[in-house]
Amino acid sequence: MVILITIVFSIITPVGAYSDVAGTWYSKGVAEMDSGNYSRAIESFEKAIALEPDYFEAWNGKADALNRAKKYQDALIASDQVLMINPHYGKGWINRGYILYNLGRYEEELSAYDRAIDIDPQNADAWFNRGYALAAVRRYDEAIRAFDRVAELDPNYPNLLANKRIAETNRDEATPFLVKYAPWIGISLLIIGGIGILLYKRKKRK
């Protein structure tokens, strides 16, 4: 199966919810993430958490950094903490989906994106990742519908058209010939049958 094109999860700095020092460490963690310095990002997020234990965005940043560092089980533990503090944090559910994908837990990954969509039905990121996850488990028609929903919400979403085309190609390749062309085969058989009957009747008249 062709590998689908992925997108990079982004972190947005929360405003005014925590102490300035904790916010500074959080921002430093985000900057380290952008530079690909995941170990330093984890350290920065942990310093923010030490100052503000309920800083769920920092927990989410830590989960994301651990995931990118391929420490998937640790990332899942950090994700648990995010959603224990704030179960209505949509970005936390999306990030959890990424982690579960890397753990090969695809049905749980889909459930995570579904939770994000329940929280915000207009969340294009959640819909896109739901489509990506559905395509990964070969549920192509559902994936295409999810990508169509993304197009309604954000027509310029990165890599949307490419992923939809890949899903359509994979669906067509996976569809058995007889199923794919059943309507045309049926029509052809009817035409052939009709011609056969006409020829038979003409032969009898002679």
C-alpha cells in the first residue's frame, strides 16, 4: 500500500493561563521542538510542569516531543496526564492519535480523532487525521469522505488533495474486478442475452 503523506503537528502557546516563568519555559520547549531538539524540548516542558503541574499544554508538548523522539510509551503516559487534567482538549486527543498510530493501535487512534471531532466538529486537523488513519486500515471510502469534510472546512489544507488521490488509488486497486465492474458486466450480459434471444428467434423462423 502506498504510504500517505503526513503533516506536522504544531503547538500554539497558551496565553495568560500560567505564571510568566512557566510560560517562558513552555515557549522555549516549543522553540526547541521547531529546531528538532526533542530532548531539550522535553526538559523545557518538564520545567514548565514543575512550576505549574496542571499545565496541560506543557504536558501535551512533552507528549509530542517524546513521540517524535520515538519514546512512544512515555509519550502515551504524558498524553494520559494531558487528558486527565483537561479531557476537553481537542489538540490533546489529536496528539494522542499520533502516538497510538506509532504504537500500531489503529482502532484506538481512530477513537482519539473521533473524540477531537466530538469536541470540535469544525476541526480540520481532526478530520484530516481521521481520514489518514482510515486509509491506513484500508477503509478507503470512509477515508475519502473524511478528506471531503476537510475540503469543506479548509480547501487549502496541506497535502489534502494528494492524500485523497492516494486513498482513491488504493481503493481502486483493492476493489476486486467483478465488484468494481459488476454494473457494467450485468448490463453487458443483458445485452448479450437479448441478442442471443433475437438470433434464436430468427433461426427458428427460418
